[in-house]
Amino acid sequence: MTKYWAEYFTRNGIGLGMFLLAAVLLWMTLMIVLPQLYMVDFSFRANVPPPKWYGEEHVYTFEHYRYLLYGSTQSSEHFNTIDLSVFGRTILAAMFVTFIDLCLCYPVAYYLAHVAKGGWGRLMVMSLIIPFWVNEILRAFAFKLLFGSGGVINNVLVGLGILDQPYDFVRENVALYSGLSYAYILLMIFPIYNAVESLDKNQIEAARDMGSPWWRIHWRIVLPHAKPGISSGCTMVFMLTAGALAAPQVLGGPSSLWFTQIIYKAFNNSANWARGSAYALVLLIACIIFVLLMMRIFKVKLGEIAR
């Protein structure tokens, strides 16, 4: 550790090194640590009007977490089936989107790293990046136009005779999952690309010379080397998908309520900031558990994910 800091200050100098450390520390404190601590504190507070915050009535309580599990005391149900089912569906949907992105992005990342050469490779990278210059909300509305009942996809399928009548892609959540998968696809491609690019091609050639099939080359050589990139991509895609708000609002069907929408309503419609903080903290803990699970599955350390 001492050697690391000595190298850091030697490379940057005392003045610049101290400035960078202070800037990072200030940013993390003001933008990450303090807001999260404030949210944790608020999640255990009773829901009272703002003028009474931190007064005698603003006491600590577990009522918001109890409400997530059991619902209102006036309800006849034993559990809060609505909020719990939305939470479970959001987590499962985020895992599904993460899996879809992994299946789509791994071949693309491998192709970019070891097959595409010169101008063709740069053209592919630019083709991936340029669409993301458009705002996320505009892209969500574009997907709604594509998958709508009178959209391009339905018109093509009906015109070709594949469908007799337009299919409701929005109600069946096809538009939502497609939009979410596309929204964060770059966050899966580039970490895997960075990991696969550093793989020595001689290992792949040696495996081919020994008669190993393509699936075994990927399973025994490429995938183990790409584990940090895969875990990093899965972590980012899952967390952003679970915390998405714009895409579920625009592309979600009548029965596709997202957990972040419940949090949004608690903060903005119900003015119940304490319950919104509790629900947001539960979602944060679920995302942290997923990160730890990815680290355990791929047997990587946190430093390798963040590299």
C-alpha cells in the first residue's frame, strides 16, 4: 500500500495528487455517502409533514418496512402482495434483461476483439455508439412506435402474412424488455470487449490446432479470461435495469408496474418520502446482493469488476 501511494504521488506530484484525492473524496461524500445515509435515516422515520420533520412526532419506526411486507393494517391480506409481487417481478425482469444482453453482447464483443479488423472494426464500434447520442427517453418512444399496434413491426408482419392482426407487443412486455435490453447494451459489450481483447490469440490458435471445437474453446479459454468483464457488465446492466424509470413508464403495459414507479409515486404523488426511502433502500440492498452473487459465481474480486 505504501508503495502504491509513493508511486501515485511520484507520478502526479504532491499538489496535483492531493487535489485529486480531495476532489474524489468531496464528490463521493456529497454525491454518494451523505445522500445514502440521509435516505437510510429517513427510511426509519415516521411519515409526517415537512414542518414537523425532526420534531417530536418524527420518531424512528419500522412501519415502512412492515408495510412492504404486510401492507396496511386495514387490509385483510396477510402480506402486501401488490408491492412484493412488483418487487419480485422487477428483480426477475432485470435478471432476464441481463441474461439477454449477455447472450447478445458476448458474440459481438468477441467478434470486435478478435475478428473485426481495421476500418470494419471501427465502423462497427461507431455503429454501436452513434444511436446512443439520442436521449434515452426519445429512444424509448421510438421503441413504442416500432412495437405499437400500428407500428413498423406489426405492419411488416401483417403485410407479409405472418400475422392476421397486429400483436400487442406493449401489453405483453415485449417492447419493454426489448427497450431495456437495448438501452444498456453498451454497458455489457465494452467490459467484455476489454477483457477479451487482452486474451492472447495464440491460446485460441493452439486449441484449434489440437482439434478443440469452437464451443470448448470459448468454455475453457475465452470465458474464464472474460470473467471480470462479464461480471462487470452483468452488474451494471442489472442495477440500471432494476432502477430504470423512463423505459417502464413509456414502454410498460397495463400490468407491468415497475418497483421504481412505486418509489416515484411515494416521493412525488403520495408525499411519503419515508416510505419511498425505505423502498429505495430495499432495492439498493437487492442490487448489492446481486453484485456479491456475481462475484461469487464468476469468482472475481471487486477490484477486477471495477477495473
